[in-house]
Amino acid sequence: DGRLAGKIALVAGAGSSAAGWSIGKASCVTLARQGASVVTLDADLAAAEDAAHEVELAGGSALPVRADVADAHAMQAAVDAARRRYGRIDILQANAGIGKVGGPEDISLEDWNRIQQVNVTSLLIATRLLAPMMREQGGGAIVTVSSVAGIRYTGYPHLAYSVSKAAVIHFARMAAQQYAPDRIRVNTVIPGLIDTPRVARNVARMFDEDARAASAARDRQVPMGRMGTPWEVANAVAFLASDEASYITGTELVVDGGLTGK
Ligand code: NAD
């Protein structure tokens, strides 16, 4: 359907860290299928171009842009390029996220800081750049991407990532309060176990076993008995970004097959 017809979306972290469908790439295509033009922003230019290519294959319009979400100058340049091409930005999907396994005594300060910068400080950078534009345009929608690790212990010592993903939720709640009068809605999707190349790789690394066997073990933890697909997360993003969610702000949509029972 065309519920996003005429909208311009910027998806930050639009690519995939390995071959296959990530949440960002599936979101780019889903937003485009619903009528949005998509700025596919990624730190890796090839990943940005790959996402843009998929949008075009789906019949949409895309602009690939290379930028590190933690770099305010690069993000300014990216937003300027998007504006030159499309004139406005209606939707931000803050999707870029990184992590590293480790508890308090084994994560380096350097890794901790980088994870907070990419996962959390990036939200400040993008919001500051885009909210004034959205306000001027009469509104907009920001969708941040957290994780079930941000709301409960998932069984893996992912301290820096989990703390950052909790902050993502609260950033969105606070920004929603701030920007409600400007008709800028801010919400979060909370994906559970999603079948993406990154997860397959992480699971294999953590358990030092065949990724497929490890995934099957994880599937059994999920009440629905399977991992989610990136498309199922993308559908939640598209809903929150659309006018169908016009009275929804400052909240979270959990997409986890019943895992957290939230
Ligand atoms: P991914 O990790 O495979 O790809 C993310 C993309 O973001 C990559 O193309 C990468 O180049 C880009 N990126 C990384 N750092 C960046 C930076 N500093 N600036 C710009 N781009 C950057 O994608 P994924 O596994 O689908 O995860 C997407 C989001 O969903 C992340 O925020 C992740 O934490 C979250 N999430 C994923 C899962 C899952 O099961 N895959 C579960 C919960 C939450």
C-alpha cells in the first residue's frame, strides 16, 4: 500500500554487516514498498549502496550516503546531501548498532565508549540535526532500534550493548516528550532474536559451535518457537513511522515472538 507515499526516510545503519538481510536493509525495502524514498546511510559505502540497490529493485528511489552515525560532521554532510536530493526528511530510523560480548571486567573502556557513541550518542546527533527540519515541515517520525537486551538479561554477558540499548529506549521517551508539541513522534522498536547475518555470526562465536545448531537452541527459548525475520521488525518500523501511528509517541513496540512477555 502507499501509506508512506511522498515521505522521505533516512535509515541510519541501512546495510548489513554480512551478506543477507539485516533489519536496516529489510526496513529500507519495506519503507520503499509503502511509498517512501529512502536515504540509505551506512558507515560502509558498499553496504549503503547495496541497500539503495535493493530499494531500486523494489521500484523505489534511494540515495546511498556514507557516514558514521557517531560523527556529527559526517552526519551533517549526509543530511545536507539528503536535503539537496529530496528537499526534506520525514522519517528517521536510527538503526545502527554495535556490540561486544563482555562483562564489567572484560570490556575495554575504549570498546565501551565506542558502543555508547554509536548506539546512543548517535541519537543525540541525528535528533539535533533532524528535529529542527521536521519541526519546520510540520512534523515527523523518529524510530529508534533497541533490543530485548535493553529490557532484561538475555543470558549473555553483553554489558555495554545492553546498557546502551536501555538508554536508546529512554532517549526516545524523553525526546518524545520534548517534541510532541512539534508533531514529531519518537518511538522504539525492540527486536528479540532476529535471524540476521550478524546474529548467526555472534551466536556461532559465543558458543563456538555450528551456528545453525546454536540458532536452533535459541529458537526453543522463544514461545513462538522460531527467530523473527528482519521483515517482521521492518513492518513494525513502518507502522510507527506511518500516520496510522499518529497518536503513538514515547513508547515501544516489542517484536520478539513472546520472548520477554512484555
Ligand atoms: P547489522 O549489524 O548486520 O548491520 C548494521 C549496519 O549498521 C551495518 O551495515 C553497519 O555497517 C552499520 N553500522 C555499524 N556501525 C555504524 C556506524 N557507526 N555508522 C553508520 N553505520 C553503522 O544489522 P542488524 O543485526 O540487523 O541490527 C540492526 C539493529 O537492530 C542494531 O541496532 C541492533 O542492535 C538491533 N538489533 C538486532 C537484533 C538481531 O537479532 N539482529 C536484535 C535486537 C536488536
